[in-house]
Amino acid sequence: MKNAPTVMTFFERFEADILSGKKTITIRDESERDYVPGSRVDVSTFEDGRGFCQLDIISVEPILFDDLSLFHAEQENMTLAQLKAVIQEIYPGIEQLYVVSYKLAQRISL
Ligand SMILES: CC(=O)Nc1ccn([C@H]2C[C@H](O)[C@@H](CO)O2)c(=O)n1
């Protein structure tokens, strides 16, 4: 069995929404489907690796791109059109995705 991942990165432009609690899920491809509910991960920016919080993983659920809904968009603090555009940009042509739900555990301030 693989070890549970302990780190996650986000694009810097999503940091404020995560820290404010407006964004409570992230949708990832199969390379990031191994997060374990109940585990805590250290979160940093994708661009420069700056740590900014810890998240508690709540669940990891498979989702097809075509099944993304307003419910997912609301949890991403986006419109559905925005969410689909973001995912197509990050994961072009990928149909099988995973919804990772999380709760903010701790902010990291320098
Ligand atoms: C390396 C990498 O893929 N990093 C990602 C992937 C996704 N996100 C955000 C963008 C959207 O809010 C959701 C849906 O993919 O997750 C991200 O910040 N960083």
C-alpha cells in the first residue's frame, strides 16, 4: 500500500479563498487521488513552495469531468463555467478526476 501523501500544492491565486474558508474542495487527477481521509497535509504554493496552511482531508471521491455540477463549483467558490475552464486548463482531456474535500486546520504565517 502506498504511503498517504503529506503535502499538497495550490496555485497562489487560490490561497485567499482557502484561508477564508470559501474554497473547501480541490479537484485533482489520478496522480493525487491517494490523499487519506483523516490525515493532515502541509500546503504550499505551486509557484514558489511557500507554506501557508495545513488542511485536514475529509474525503476523496471520484468524479467524471462531465458530472461536475454547480455544487462542486460553489465549493470551489467559482461559477461552473469558471471551474470547468480551470480544470480543462490544468488537466486537458482528462475525464476521470477526484474531488478532495478538506477543512482548514491551521494557517501558517511568517
Ligand atoms: C500541480 C497542480 O495540479 N496544482 C493544482 C491543481 C488544482 N488546483 C486547484 C484549481 C481549482 O481550484 C481546483 C480544481 O483543480 O484545484 C490548484 O490550485 N493547484
